[in-house]
Amino acid sequence: QVQLVESGGGLVQPGGSLRLSCAASGSISGIYLMGWHRQAPGKQRELVADVTPGGTANYADPVKDRLTISRDNAKNTLDLQMNSLKLEDTAVYYCNARGYGGINYAWGQGTMVTVSS
């Protein structure tokens, strides 16, 4: 099994920055894609960004040029640097790990990000 633990959420004003981190442990050898998803109140969970082991990143249109995903394969960590945060970025952010072929391995417990003035 794979375990994912997120950290770094909190309250920030519009235009501010936050950095989320995710640490993976357990049976991690089969992990291919790692990513961040979010779920806002009353909405479905959606992809924010994901990244391959080689560093190829994919971003959802609403976060392009504001959020940066990064992965350290040696440390088994995944980060999300969030800049120029907007009210609509308020959500619970989840770390996700998938194997080849898109097989879901694990979700983290989620960390709350609140953007409010």
C-alpha cells in the first residue's frame, strides 16, 4: 500500500501564496503519476496538476501560470507552490498517486486551503 500525507494548507489573503507538500511512503515503486486535486464546497473533485517521474507537468487551465507542481523522486515528495491565489482557489487539496495505466494507488487525507480577505 501507498500512504500519502499532505501538509501546508491554511488561510491566506487574495493574491497571497502557499506551498503544499505531500510525502509518499509504503509500496511506492509502482507510482508513475503524482498529482494534486481539489474539491471546493458543493463541487466535484477536480484535477489541479500532475507530473510524471521525468518532470513533465500538466495543469488545469484555471491554475496555469499561478501554480507550480514539483516532484522529488529521491525523497518521494510532491509540492505545489501556489501564487496569486484567488477566492475560487478555496478548497480541500488532495495528493494523489497513480500507477502506469492510470491505476489509482492512494489519496491523501486532504489539506484545507482558504483564500479570504
